[in-house]
Amino acid sequence: MTRPAHLVLARKYRPLKFSDVVEQATAVRALQNAALEDRIGSAYLFFGPRGVGKTTIARILARRINCTNPKEGEPCNECPSCLSIIDGRSLDVIEIDAASNRRIEDVRELRENVKFQPMNSKRKVYIIDEVHMLTTESFNALLKTLEEPPEHVAFVLATTELNKVPETILSRCQVFTFRKVPLHRVQEYMASICKKEGIQAQGDALFWIARKGDGSVRDSLSFLEQAISFCGSEITAEKVRELAGVYPLEIFLKLTSLLMDPSTPSQDLATPVVEIFDQGGDLNRFIWDYL
């Protein structure tokens, strides 16, 4: 019997409702209210670091727009429209990676397609990821559509580099800023995932997993997956530090002891740093881990 393909944690636990999203309360509240009041805009732009929920919320919004049985500000995730979007089968929710579809010809094709009515949904939703990668000519072509969008179309643009998106595009969009998720919230979320997966993880281990993710839930989940592969069903802080390439705790303790002792000669303070370089280490990484 063929074993089912392994589903990575980031996909397995991808939020399906606004209320499942970790943090990003401002964007979530605004979009839910817009849905409740039937005031969904024609163009949104989500800006923020990677792995904090931009594309996830765009997909939830697409389902809520086209849901046939919405539950307040949430999609039902049970109707044919919601299920087709979740499964990636919907012909009316189109995801475009601007990094690989950045040419003027790609945007011209998009402009032609937006003219057609949705096949099975209320509105066609175009989710354009990494929109800052478009060429100047492509942005100019997209602008013409954003200026006078068809009523049956909604755009959600996502970017990690807002400064590379022309002001003319920004002025046609409702812009939402997504922020890094606080470390303690990521740590709590990792703990909840471990519980669901039947994994025992030390609190300090989860701290280092969350820190490795640097505010990105997706990156933290990816590293948690690595930790599970490395440690098995019991994740310890020592193993996670080793996996993350964090410098031995003894070096930090030694440096702290030297710093706290007023009689320490200045040249001795360099000893731990010299040890780091002798091990082929990176000074910036050492400072980050120490702080």
C-alpha cells in the first residue's frame, strides 16, 4: 500500500480562518469588517517580512469574498467555492508569482483575462506575490487595470519590499502592514503544534526554535520540522542549539563572567571572540546569539 505523502507542518497547519491567524490583528479586523459590511475593495496591498501571513490572509479573503455560506466575517470552508479554493482547483482565484511572471507580456495577458466574468464565483481574485519584482513597464500596464478595475475582480498584491512598489500603484490600493510576530507568540504557537503532533519539547527548546524563525511563523515551523527530524519525539534545548548552530553556552558564560569582573584586563575580554574565530565562527552571529 502506498503511504500518503508527508505534509509539511507549514501546510498542515496553515490557517483557514481569519481567527486562526497568529497576530496581524489590524489587517484581520479591517478585512473582516469590510466583509461583514459588504465593502470589499478592488485592490489591496499587503506589505511585511516573509512568513507572517500575507498570502495566507489573501487566500482567506478570497474564500470569504466567494463563500456561499459565510459565517460572520469568516468563510465557511465547507461550500463548493471554499473547498475548490482550498484545494487549488478554483478557476476564479489566480495566484501569480511576480518573480517569474514579471514581463510586460505576462501583465498584458492578465489584463485581457480580467475582462472575463468569473466561472463559478462571485468575483475573480488575483493574488500577486512579490509584486515588487515586476518591471517598470509591467507596473505601468497593471496600473491601467487598477485605475478602472472591473466590478467582478479584486486584486491582492503582496510584497516584502514596499519601497520598490511605485507610488502610483500604492495610491490605488488599501495598504496593510504586516509585522514580525513577537517571539513569545511564536513560542506559544510552536508549543500548541507540538501538542497536536504528540511531541515533547522543552520550553527553552521552543524559545530557540522561535528565535531561529526571527518573527516568521512559517520559518519557525520549518525549523521545528528539522528539530523533530533531528531529535525525534523529545526536543531538547541542547539539541536545538546544536541544530541551529548556536555557539556553546560555556562561551557566553565565560564572556559574561569576564564582563562582570571589574578586574578583568581588557585584553582578556577578547579571549572568547578569538575562540569563535578559531572555530571558523561569524562575529555578527555570535553577537546576535549573545544578545
